[in-house]
Amino acid sequence: MDVVSSTRTGAGRVLVAVYGVFALAATARSVVQLVTKADEAPLAYALSAVAGLVYIAATLGLAEVGPAPRRLAWAAVGFELVGVLTVGTLTVLDPELFPDQTVWSSYGAGYGWLPLVLPFAGLWWLWHTRPVTR
């Protein structure tokens, strides 16, 4: 088996860097929110914490080479896609459900819709760099 391309070069590095920034931003935001005002919107802040953990897992999975990191990346990025679509839809249909914004609220509108675009880019990259038999 040979890897077509890697996340250690070119666009793959950019993807890992963006995931890393989101991991840091979502995790830091959720920690501050949970510590300072958890009672105001516990579900929203917990979902931001979950998003942070998912971004951390995706970053680690995308940054490393090998079957185990790739499985981690596929799982994390797939979960991220389901999460952003689910939370995004719920916040559009029933805004009262989340009294404060999450990273994935309104499909990531507060982050320039990058949370919506990012999992598609991640899944495409994982597919594009999949091991191929020659």
C-alpha cells in the first residue's frame, strides 16, 4: 500500500492547522463558559466542549500517518459532520433550545460557516489521501 498524499504537506498542513485552531478555540471557549456561567446554557456549553474534543481528535488523526490515526480522523470528522448538521438544524428550527451559541449553532455562522465546510473538506482529504494498492 502506498499513500497518495499526506496531511504533512501542502493543503493537508493547512487543514491540520485549521482543525488545530478550531480545537483550541472551541475547547477554550467551552471551558470558560462552563466555569463562569454553566447554569445559563448548560447544553450549549457542553456541546461546545464536545465540539472541542472532536476537533482535538480530528487534528490528531489528520496530523499522523498510519491506519489508527486515519480511523480516528474518519470517526472524528464524520462525527463532526453529523454534529454540525444536527445542531445547526436544531438551532434553526428551535432557537429557544439553545439559549446561547455553540460552535455548531446555525451551522457555524458565528465562525463564518467554517464548521459546516470543514468536515466536508476533511472527509474529502481523507478520501483523496487514502491508501491505494498499486
